[in-house]
Amino acid sequence: MPLSKSHSQPANTKVHFFYQGVSFTLNQRTALKKFIQGIFKKEGKALDSINFIFCTDKALLEINRQYLKHDFYTDIITFDLSDGNSIQAEVYISIDRVRDNAKQMDVSFKQELHRVVFHGALHLCGYGDKTKSEKEKMREMEDLYLSKYGV
């Protein structure tokens, strides 16, 4: 899938944001990128690069079908592309799902978007969400980082 950069990136930036067929405001991008890098540092993980690709339900459904053989909508799919000790990844996020989830959970779009972004980073740090206890720990960590970030 072709990606389109939102703006030019400094050479040392390890976190990148791309927008595929969606339009929304992501404020304080530089601060968010630094915070995400800080999550990896706090979790003891080396980060090479992570690309967050914000897309539509339709685009993410196609990725879910093609790569995971799942035929349902989801808010996020994380691909760990690491080879070695340093994390490289692509994280696809459906803005349509984030908007719907925010309404259903009665939280702001901004809060839900940041939760999903942090969720993807936490997956790459080794947190799962398959079992009840994993889901509880993941939610605890999401809440911790949301609180630290001030969302």
C-alpha cells in the first residue's frame, strides 16, 4: 500500500505518521512522537522505527482479510517487522473504528485515538490482549500512559 507522509520528518525521528484516505487533526505530533519513543524506553525496548498508518475501515478490513484471514472490522493491526533486538513496525489504525469506539465508550475522539496508538506501542513491547488477564494488564498500561501523556 502506498503511504503518504503528513510532512517532512527529521532524520532522527523514529516515529512516523501517515494518512491514507482519512482527514483529522492530530495535534502536538512532535510531542506525541517523543512520548511514544519514551514508552519503548520505559519498557526497556530498543526502537528502530514505527510507522502509524491512519486509514479507513475499508482499508483495514482488507488488510485484516489478506494478512490475518479475519473477516471483520478492527480498530488496529500491528505488524512487528523486527529482525533482531531493535523494533521495527507498522501499525494500521482505522479512524472510522476509533470514532465509533469513542462514541460507544463515551470518551473523546482524542482520548480514544491516543489509547489505540499506545495500544499498538504496548503490543510491540510485549503486552498481549488475548486472555482476560492480558486484556486487564493492557488496559492498565494504556490508562497509565494516557494519564502520563495528559489525555
